[in-house]
Amino acid sequence: MTHPRRTTVGIIGAGPAGLLLARLLHRSGIDCAVLESRERDYVEQRQRAGILEQGTVDVLRACGAGERMDREGMVHDGIELRYDGQVHRLDFPALTGGRRVMVYAQTEVVKDLIARQLDDGAPLLFGARATAVEGAHTTRPLIRYRHQGRAHTLNCDYVIGCDGSHGVSRQAVPESERRTYARGYPYSWLGVLADVPPSGDELVYAHSARGFALLSMRTPTVSRLYLQVPNGTDPADWPDDRIWDELQARTALDTPGKLARGPLTAKAVLPLHSSVTEPMRFGRLLLAGDAAHIVPPTGAKGLNLAVADVTVLARALAQAHRTGSTELLDAYSDTCLRRVWRAEHFSHFMTTTLHTAPDQSPFDTRLQLSQLDRIAASAHAAAELAENYTGLPLE
Ligand SMILES: Cc1cc2nc3c(=O)[nH]c(=O)nc-3n(C[C@H](O)[C@H](O)[C@H](O)COP(=O)(O)OP(=O)(O)OC[C@H]3O[C@@H](n4cnc5c(N)ncnc54)[C@H](O)[C@@H]3O)c2cc1C
């Protein structure tokens, strides 16, 4: 096992952000090394997102990581909203001038990008935990990391923090130089994987007095299903039958029995948060993806924002490498934050429109239903949702 000691771009974290950035840089002829604290199996099995915006699909294709996605992913032309006894379908291509989304699990995106990275022969070290970033405001930043019980140093021209919401890179910035805007929500998601074909062809977002539910899928034979649950819920309190009964009650409306049941293979509770750290650049340390911002998953934006950040960043680093100009790097934070705040707004809107808060009043519920009626009745309101869901332009 060789430990990289010097690279142009040191990347912390092999989630979608770090892996895609490495791929894009490699294709621009810029050397980089990726340090990942977890082992490969863990990273490849971690259940998370599954909806790819049109722009994300385009970037994965363009960088040569889209072949299996195009073979196995499922193109979706819309979603269904169920509320107050009604079913309303949003037709994305009709509302957005042809934009669609792709259902392809984050686990598969990560597997494809790891395979490409290793094929390229580019350094990617698993079990390598970054412990500190130093010298961000110098021209010689470095990453300290531990691998197999020993301490190492990676000297870089740039350090990119793609280490998610609990990583070290954001912490490396003095509190006086960063500002974090955050809010929590008074509910969580209980997410399960089920070995059963999805009951419908498209995702179902259900508003109900019992709480929100989402019927989603990973493959034609695996369903991904979510229930709003109180914060602090223990998944052990939710035996399989209780989950199926609740999904049925919240989503099936007047079609009882339609929800196909099968064995549950994973069960986890996910608290919902929104947060943004500004700026996303501190000298030669730049943050991307969840390291800089988090959205509740209701709008399916987290993975897509990570992809958008590193697409902008790869162009900026390529410009700096090729011409010496830092114009795009200087604009990186502002460019990304415009899109990030739009996605924050959309994710917050979807979350608060579809969930039932513990202290929700009948007035609040009438406002939610009025908003959902508006989306069902107005092509403009529906288009606003569809444009945000399928993804806004990169810059
Ligand atoms: C539990 C969970 C469930 C989610 N579910 C959904 C969902 O259902 N739908 C949806 O749209 N979005 C979901 N998301 C959001 C989406 O998955 C993220 O937005 C996306 O993973 C962001 O990619 P990233 O590369 O920025 O960060 P991550 O995928 O978090 O990758 C960060 C990587 O950095 C590594 N790392 C951390 N610290 C260090 C360190 N010190 N040194 C080295 N490596 C380090 C981590 O192990 C990880 O591999 C979920 C997120 C979480 C946390």
C-alpha cells in the first residue's frame, strides 16, 4: 500500500462529491488523491439517495460513468401527489420542456465511480481518516490523516472537503470565518428497503393526517419506502407489519390492497435537517456537497447538489491549472450558493407542505391542502415544482 505524499488536489471523502470530482479532474489531466475514512464495502453499501436530476445524469454520462446507469436506471417522467382523497400526477416533460429524472441508487453511482477511479489508476485510499487540514490560507495546504494505525501527511495545492456533514474539513475553518444557517424539523423519516417490486411506476408523495409517506424504488424488484415518524423513534418499535399497515393507510386512499408487500431488508431512522455553511471557500480549502450544506430528503436534492458543486469546482480547478487564472475559483462559493439556496428553499417547501407537524393546527393543514390544490389546478404552480424537482441549470 503506497501512501500519496504530494498531489495537486487532495480530496477528503469518497462519497458522490469526492469521487465525481476525482473523475472530472482526472479527465482534465489534473492529478488528485482521495482519502476515505471507511472501507470500500461500507461506502458501496450505504443506503442513501436514489433520484438523479437530468443534469446529474448528463454529467455522469459525460465523464464516462453512465453506462450501467443507462442500462439499469429507470427514467421517470413524473411523480404522483396523493392528498385529501385525491391523486394528482405531475408530468415532468410536459411541464418543463422535456426534463426527466432517473431512478438509480446512490450506492450504484458510488460503485460506478469507484470502479472508474481504480481503472484510471488514480489514488483512492480506503480506511484513511483525515484528522486535520492545515495551511488553508497558504499556497501549501496539507491534510493529516491516519491509515492502518499510522499518521501520514498529504501535501497539496488545493484541499477539497467532500467529507459530508460530520467531516473535518468544515471544522478546519475558524468559526470567525464561517457562518452556518441551520434549522431542524420536528419529525424524522423511517426508511426501509423491501424485496418487492414497486406498486406503481412512479414515486408517490402522500400527505395524510397520519403523517407523510413516500413510495419510491431502487430497482424493478426493490422498493424504497419512507414514513414520517417522531424524532427519536427507535426502528425496533416498528415491526414489519406495522410499517406495511401504516404505508397502506397513508398512501392507498381508495385503492386498498394495492400496496404490494415483501420482506424488509433494511430499516433506519433519518432525522431531517437543513443547513448551509458560507462561504464554501477558505483560501485553498474548498467545501463541496454535504460538507457545506444539507437538505431534508423530501426534494431529492442532496446528492444532486453535491454533483452540481463538484462540476462547477472541476471547471474552476481546470482553469486555474491550465491558465493560472483563479477567476472561476474566486466565484465558486457564490456560484454554488445561489443554486444551494434555491434547493434549500424547494426542499423546505416540499417538507413543510407534505409533513404533519406534532403541533400542527387545523389552519396549518388547510394551508397545506390549499397549496396542493393549487399545484393540481395550475400549470404554473405545477411547473414550478417540476422545474425544481428535475433540477435547475448548473450556473
Ligand atoms: C443517512 C442519510 C440518508 C440519506 N438519504 C437520502 C435520501 O433518501 N434521499 C436523498 O435525496 N438524499 C439522501 N441523503 C442525502 C445524500 O445522500 C447526500 O446529500 C449525499 O450523500 C452527499 O454526498 P457527499 O459526497 O457530499 O457526502 P457523503 O455521501 O456523506 O460522503 C462523504 C464521505 O466522506 C467520508 N468521510 C467523512 N469524514 C471523513 C474523514 N475525516 N476522512 C476521510 N473521509 C471522511 C465519509 O465516510 C463519506 O464516504 C441521505 C444522507 C444521509 C446522511
